[in-house]
Amino acid sequence: MRVFNELLGHAFDLSVPPRRVVSLLASATETIERIDQPETIIGVSPYCGRYTRRVHAPVVGDYIAADEARVAALNPDLILVTTGIQRDLGLRLAEAGLPVYALPLPASFSGILENILTVAALMDDIGAGHRLREELRERMGIVRRGALKRPKKRTYIELWLGRHMRTVGGRSFVHDLVETAGAAPLFGDSSAGYFQPDFDAVEGLGPERVVFFQEPEFPVDFRAECAKREWDRISELPLISSTVKTGQNVIHEGPSFVDSAEWLQAEFQALDG
């Protein structure tokens, strides 16, 4: 089957169904496992193992780099990456004549579902993609209905604490997760996806609690960061800490996104009593 990926401007012939897949995108790896094709994956990134249990493949690259010769030696039918900072890697693999397909970075829960369908279609099992999509929609509907029972508190979201910190605007799947779980994201009216906020603006908007994400390899003390920013009031707010653990990762856009929404709602409810 001839495939054209507009995001890379790259066309290639895809064996259908593909039996040798290199996935350098954890969300795609998780999706392939969820549609019951884990044995097709022959190469992964170091992050894929966080979200899968039945994928046993060597690490051949990460989010920005790959051993291109090693990837080519695997003779893959399909290589999966995303856009954003990983797009340059996708372009290099395409220039090497490899069968690489880039999925768009999702800006919403709907975008996550679209990517799941795209991966399932590439794997020649669109039926499994539809079933997984409907399961996730139904579960998110339950979360959304649960959130209607309580007032939504203004919630400040911070990702990648410290030097590269970002908060979340309205054009982000993280916004959708936090809002569906039962909060009012502090910058939900912003048309941006991710940005560094004006610290005085954060204080002025009167957040009532904080959700923050950090990777265990780069621990940051949020209370200490608050002191540096003179956020005396924010430093005393209830905190919910998200990490890379499956079902507790607010920045992961794979099927376990819904697990994270369920977990976050339970955290909100525990704080509210």
C-alpha cells in the first residue's frame, strides 16, 4: 500500500499488514499493544516501556535521535514518530529512504483519538481502532459526568518544573484532561498550547490548587520554586504531583490518557473531601 505522510512530505510503500514496526513514540507503542499487536514492534524508544507490558524490543532511538544504521538494519516495514521537536528525526529517517510516518502532536483529546485511529489504520486493523476509541470515549464520558457533581476550582498547571517550565493554555490535550477531571485550568481561555506565564499574572488569577508534572530523573521542589518567584500564597495551595507512571502522567497522549483522567479526578475528590 502506498502511503503519503503530509507532515514529512514523504511517501513509501507499506507492507500490509506491517510486521516489523519501529516505534519511537510511546503513545503509538501503547496503542499498538492495546490493539493486540505487540509482537510486531521490533524497536522502541526508552520511554515506551513505561506504558507497555507485552512489548519486548531493543531501544534504538529516543525523542530526538536514533541510530539510523541500526534502525535500517532492522528492515522495518514502518517507523512511527511525531512532530514537534521529533520532526527533525523523522525528516532524517525519511531522507535515508526509510518508511517513516509522523503523527501530529495532538492539541486535544479528539486529537489523541484521531492518532489512535491512524495508528490502527497503518497496522491494518481499523476495527480495533474504532473499538478502542469508543471505549476511551465512554470512559471519558463517565469522568466528565462525575465532574459535574462538584464546582470546578481554578487550577494552575505546571509542566517540566524549573528552567524549562511551561504552563498550559486552552489548545492542549493537558487542558482537556484537567478540565474533564473536574478543574478550571487557570489559563484555559488562552489560545496558546504551552508557554511560560507571567508569574505576577498567575498570582493575580487566584488559583485554588496546583497540578504539576515532573520526571523522576529531574526532581524539582515546587515549594522551593514558589519561594524563588515570591509565590507565598501559591506555595500553600494543595498540590497534586504527576509523574511518568502509567495512569498518572498528564502529558502522555496514549490510551492511558484516560487512566490519568480517572486518577486525577480521584485526587481532586480526595482534596475536596
